[in-house]
Amino acid sequence: MYFVLIAILSLVIFSPAFIKSNPVSADNNHNTETEIIEEVDPDVELPEEIDCMVSIKNAEDVVKYAMLSFGSAMTIDSTTTGTAVTSTPIGTVTQQVYGATRVDSNGNALVINSSVKIAGPVGRNVYSLTYFDGNSVYMRDTTNVNTSFKPTFSQGWKTMTVPTYKETYGIFAGELNYTINSSTIKSFGTMKKKLIEKNNQKTLFYSTKISLDTKLSVTNYQKYVKIFSESTKIPEFSKIDLEFLIDKNGNLISYTVIESYSIKSQGFEVTINANMTTSYNDFSKYFLLEDPRK
């Protein structure tokens, strides 16, 4: 059985004089709380008040419930943050990235991807907004974005049909599409139990890491990377690691992606190392998106 992880996050891809990425405008309405993570031995007796609704015994269970969260999601409200470091012939470029994805109760989606240069000899700030209304895809981007990920657009919207977009880019803008199954998972990490303290109350969470096959898991993603990086060769991945964090009831809280790949653009071979975390506010919160074109 195939598990397709539609991981919605900001994508930062480098070509020697250009860094391209793809998500909506920075939405700072997501709640953030200070978390104190205490790792506990899997065999330690837990406090009686921590009552789990599902049975999570190993790393395979953690991944299974993470995938079930995607499959059963009524709505999505997530943000992605991280960095992408690109090694070039003239030096190293570091970009700070931000992404946000909201899928409402009608299935409409609004995706932001943005990155700003924070160090290095080349690179530039970019911001991309993509809106899906079920029938068409509307895209708008700009290089005029400040360090707080606030854009100023100078051009209007581009439009294409959903099938055309899917055929052209392999996956939808702002989505990281890994195929996860028994053939693509190279290894599981150990399952870890964590007690995370919020508002003076400890809650049980589980985490694990997986490593994916760098060829079998990225068939669609390679097409997306090739187009946006303006690469003259199919991107070659050398590392794809994911870490999932779920709560005691099997709900996905966040995942972190660490990936490395190389491209060729303008005759140069460059390598990108990205580390990004996507956190979910809620998978079932009812809301309706406002059409950003109005």
C-alpha cells in the first residue's frame, strides 16, 4: 500500500544568480507556546492522568498515524520555517524560509512560499502566492519582499488549469510529495516518548525518524525542483530524512525534513542542504478562505 506524504512546506531552490521558492503572505496568527521537551524512556511508567486513545508501540506506528492524519484531514492550517544552505562555486548562500498553507472546508487552498537571503555572495528575496479553487490554479510572485516576509506585488495573477499544473510541475505548488511505503523507507529510527509541558501541564508525544530512498520517493518532486531551479539536469538527491511528532492520540503535530540534492544551472553544479519544520495548528478546524484575488 502506498502512503503519499503531501507535506506542505516552503521550497527553496537555488540556481547561481537566483533562488526560487513557492508559498501565501506571512500569516502570524498561529499560536506559539513555550515547550519544554523531556525525553523519557519508552519503558518508564507514565503518570496515571496521561490516558492514550490509541496504541503506539513502535516507530512504524508513529509513521502510520502521521499518514492517517494526512489522509483524514478535513482542513489544514500549517506553517513552515527553516533554512536552505547552497554551496556554489563562489561561496555559500544561506536563505531563511517561510511557508504557510491553509486548506478550507470547501477544499480551496492558499499556499505561501517565501525566502530571504541572510548570508552569502548571491541570492535574492522571493515570495510566491498560489491559490487553488478546485478548478484553476492562480499564481503570483515577486522579488520585492522584506525580512519579515511581507511582499509588495508589481504584477497580476497567472492562471492555469489544475490538470495542466499537475502535469507541468508534478506536484502542486508548495507541496513536498514523497512516496512513503515499504519500498521507499530505507530505515526507521527508534521511537521516542516525550513529555511536553504546556501551561504547566505535561502531555505525552511520540516521535521517530525515517530515511527515504533518494530515487524511488521523489519521482514527482524531481520534476518540481528541476523547473523551479532552472536546472539542466534532473535533480539528484543524496539525503532525505524526516522526523515525525505525533500526540498521544495519534494526531500529527509536526514533521521536520532534512534533505540534500544537487542541480546544474548555467553550467554550474550546486548543492542544496535544507532543514525545514512544518507545524500544524489543526487538521479539522472549520474555516473558509477569502479569495485573495478580490
